[in-house]
Amino acid sequence: MKKIKTIYKALIIFLIISACTEEDRSLDFLNNIAPPTNVAAAYNLTQDNSGLVTIIPTADGATLFDVDLGDSSPVEKDIELGKNVQHTYAEGNYTVKIVAYNIKGDAVEATQELVVSFKAPQNLVAALDNDAAVSKQVNITATADYAATYEFYSGEADITQPAATGNIGDVVNYQYAESGIYSVKVIAKGGAIETTEYTEDFEVTEILAPVTSTVTPPARNDVDVISIFSDAYTDVAGTEFNPNWSQNTIYTAFDLNGDAMLQYSNLNYQGIVIGSEIDASSMEILHLDIWTPDATSIDIYPLPNGVQPADEKFVTKVLTANSWTTINIPMSDFTDQGLPVDMLKQFKFVGAGTVFIDNIYFYKAPSPTGTPIVFDDFEGNGNISTWAGDDCGMDNAFANPFKDALNDSDTVLEYNDTGGQYANVRFDKDSDFDLSGGNSVFTLKIYVPSSSVTGSQPNQLSLKLQDSDSNPWERQSEIIKEIALDTWQTVSFDFENDDVLGVTNPLSITNFRRVVLQVNSENNNDNVIAYLDDLSYGNETAVDTAPFVKDSFEGDGTITTWAGDDCGMNNTFANPFKDALNDSDTVLEYNDTGGQYANVRFDISPDYDLNAKSKFSLKIYVPSSSISGSQPNQISLKLQDSDGNPWERQSEIIKEIALDTWQEVTFDFASDTVLGVTDALSITNFSRVVLQVNSENNNDTVIAYIDDINYYN
């Protein structure tokens, strides 16, 4: 027997090697093949008092089986997966032993009782329960003396009966198409011709509310999110979730183990009144999570302050019953319809049925968090020391005369043009500007009181970049932006994307050193007073430390050692789900066709220093249509060393994921829950990253698309 298993293993390895190219001839994946699990056998007794039993061995990850029949008969050997053994027993109780072998020849055994009796089963007890998590699923268990198997008759019309079978004492799960009351039957069977049955009228129930929470939203900077309803962020205060709009909808504040949700039943339409008007014009995405037992779609309306019904705009989203639907709507889907989003005050939802809503928020890509290259808040925290006024009064330590919620700082710069023909204020940088690499944007706040303005000049602010040569205005680049009066506002000047006057290709100029600010045009003698604050330009590039780990799969990554373990992998795959969240052309395709420990991985050098950098991030999309089995929807990132059996010393973080949407997932080994070696920051020889989708130690399938992996502090 041992010799046969060894030959079988050698043959498999030979075939794998023969199918590989020179570059691919690594058998490292064999080290990751785990022993078989869930070793068992299904019985089928012939009901003719003959004692003939069919035994079907089963296991996850097995290729061959041995079956010890338990009655001193010779062991049945080398039974292939899916095949069976038939044996005639005398009446009695037997202990059957099943030995399962994987492709390497690793063996795992299990024992199972078998009752062969020519008596009719007695003392039948059948238990039926509605599953607590799966809607309309019934879990059945049957026990009886002198019985080996049982059949379940579901009571449904047009269904082949029995609907399910199982070994006596085992649990059988059966999924109904509809809820309701059914006349069900359980028949216990042994080796006898006679059977014993149990009947009852059983009510199959539908789950009408979520039993698990949706995926927790990722951490975001406060400036990158406007939250209406979410436990993850700070919501707009004073929001009303059930205003009286004469709707038929019934509102309930739903709580699932401390997770607050909005429940809207009998939905026709439902409003939300935001606690204060919000400006979502800088946001990129509107996010919602919705669970429903019966709704098929929902219309989502963000409503500006004072909008008339004829001007309302909406986006329709399809919902999946009995599961969470994650919704990410690009703001352009609304603005392209002509909807202004800078003064939103309400939401409206239109649909039918019942919906549970969580995590209503707007967000945008993370704002830069590095130190600005040039900045001044006029509170003593800036790095500009060369402010000067040209034919213009200037005081850069002026008490803010218009403090409000938009700008409550104490000190600002006063710009006082009393009629100077070319009035402006300016400063010089201590080195030339480098407008490349994303550092092309200047921002500042401005307030112009209408009472200070004379003449008919346009209300505007100009920012000019000049060199340090003589007559610098002859070679300047200029951006002009309209401004409002009597309010603080933030104005941005982007020399890469905005309309530029003068030298229109400013990113090619390497000797710009001066910034000139000019209010309400030039070459006039009109008056204007303005207050400037919080000027900022660019962000200092953080000094990175090795190893440098990033990959966008567009040819600019630093990872050269991608490999798949028992998993198909293509890291030049055309992005099949381009959208506003990820419009890149190329991604990594992760294709687990049933590999027990399927994963993709890469190695780096030097080893990770998690004290210097502890965070990994990536984007992932998993289509629900690609999934089989009942594994949790998750992605795991494991750090391993380069020694033998590295999984024995790994640190692992597991994160839940949503289906059918791009999302960004972050793994922080300094603050997240870590499995395995939980003090990951103390390990100095981690050199491998392993990514695993939807758990391990199973033969289920899943396809995932991965993009923009990054390692950072």
C-alpha cells in the first residue's frame, strides 16, 4: 500500500513538472498542501434484509481512500474520490474506519458507526429548525434505533422527493424557495424492508432583518468624509431620519448587537433632513449599505436646499435580497444631470418593500497628510518670511474681523488696495518651485467685504508665478478665479489642470520663485480690501525606507516575485470592472478553482521593519458570481519568514470585504487584530506577503481582482 501511494505521488509530481516551463518549475506549493479534512462516509443500505451496504468515502483535499469495513474483512484500498465500496454485513453494530490521502500521501483517518439491522427502526426522533442566519433554510436531524440513514421529504410540489438524505444522527440542511407551512416527512431506514416515519406541519420562516453587520467602513481623515449616518465617522449633528412627508413608510431605529441601522418598512418614499446644509462638491463618492428581504431596487435622491420637485435628480440601484448591497455612486452621476451638490440639505429614497440602511456618507480620495512645502496660517506657524506689498497696504498679523464657522482663526493677512494701479502682495520662496509630481496646487482662504469695493472691476483673485529675473511679469504664469463677496471661501489654483494665462506650460518652467496675489484685477485705481488666510502649497515627500513595496500592475511596481500557490494568477489582467473607484487598465487576477490552500504571494528584500512601516493597503473586487461554497467573504494578509514551514510562524490580519464593488482595504500590524504571532512588530525576518481570499482549507472557488498594493507608514 505504501509503495502504491509513493508511486502515485511521484506520478502526480512528474506530471506537474512536465506541464511547467523552466521558470515555473518550483514545487514550493507542495509544502502548503495540507492534510485532508472533514473525513467521513455516506451510507446507503439496501432495504431487502440482505445487509448490502454501499459506502461512499468523502473528504476535503483527498484523492484516495482506504476503508476498513469493521467486520474483520480485508481493508478496501485505493478507492478514488467519488467511487464507493459495497459490502454485505451480518446484523450488528460496526465501526467503519476511513483513511483519506492527499496528493502528497499524507493520511488522515476517521471512524464512523454503522448499524445494520433487519428490524424496523424504532424510537425515531426528528428535529427541524429554521436556520438562524440563512433565510428559508431548514436544518434537520434524525435519530433512531436500528437505523443507518434517513430521508427528508420537504412537502413542496414539483420537487423530486426525497428532497435530501443523510446518515442517522447527521444534520442535513435544506433550502426552501418560499416560506410557508409544509407537510414534511422524515423516514428512518435500516437494512430492513420496513421503515419508520415521522410527519408534521412545519412553518418555514423567512429572515426579515439582517443577522450580521455590513463591512466596517475604512478609517478616513475627517476632511475626506461627510457622514450622514454611520458608526464609523462623526455624523452631521441634528439630522432627522423620519421627517413627516406624508409617506406610508414606517421608520424604526434598528439595533443589531450595538450596530445602529435605519429600518424603513412598507417603503413608498422616505426623507432624511440633514442637520445642516453640507457642501459635497469636493467629495467623489456617495456610499450606502442596504440590506433587504424583498426590495429589488431603490431610487436615491440627494436634495439641495430649496430644490423644486421638477429639478430633483436620482440614481437607481439594484438590491440583492437577504444580503448586504454595498453602493458607491460617483458624484458625477448626479452633477452630470445638472444637480448642484454644494448645498445639500435632504435625502429621499423611493422604492417598495423593506430596507435597512447603514453607512450613508460622502467621501473622496485621502487628502495629502505630509507637511506643505510652503504654508502660512498667519498664527506664527508658517514658513514664509518674505511677505511684501506692492503699491498695496499689507498687514500679515491682522485680527480676523469676520470670524465664523468657515474660518475662526485669530489672525489673517489684510490686503488693502487704496487705488494702486498694479496693487498686489507677494512672497519669494528660498528655492525654485518644482511643479511636477503632483505639487502644482496652491490653496488659500479669502474674504472680501462688499463695502470695501469701488469701481466695476470683476470680483476675482489672481495668483501669478514669476521668476527672479528682471521684469518677471513678462514670463509669468497666471490663474484667475472668481470669488464671492461677504463670505470666507477656499480657492485653489492648479497649474497642471486649471486654465493658465501667460506662460501656459508652467510645469516646464524650473525657475519660478515668486508668488503674486492680486485682488479684483490690475491696471486700475479702484479700491478693495481683502483678508487672506491659510495659504498652502504642495506636500513634502515623505522619506521612505526599504523595502519599497508597491504595485499598480501598470508596469511601474517594485514587486518582481509574484507567484500563485495552488491558485491561478495573472498580474497583467485587463480590469474587468472599471469604475470611478478604480479606473486603472490592468489588475492582478486571483483565480482559486478549488485549491485547498490557494493564495498568491511575493517575496521582498530586505526584510520588513514593521516598526518603521506597519501598514499595507490594496484594492480588491470579488464578483459574487465567481464564488462557490459558504466561506466568509474576506481577504487575509499574512507575513511569513523564509525558513522552512513559514506558516508556522506567520502573523495574519483578516478583513471582511464586500462583493461586486471595488474597495480599499488596509492592514495595520501595529493596531489591527493580529492572528498567529501577535507581536508582529518584534519579528525582524518577515520577508514574504501571502494574500488569501475567502479563507483556506477548503475546495470552494473564488475569483478576485487586486490592484494598487502599497506598504507604508
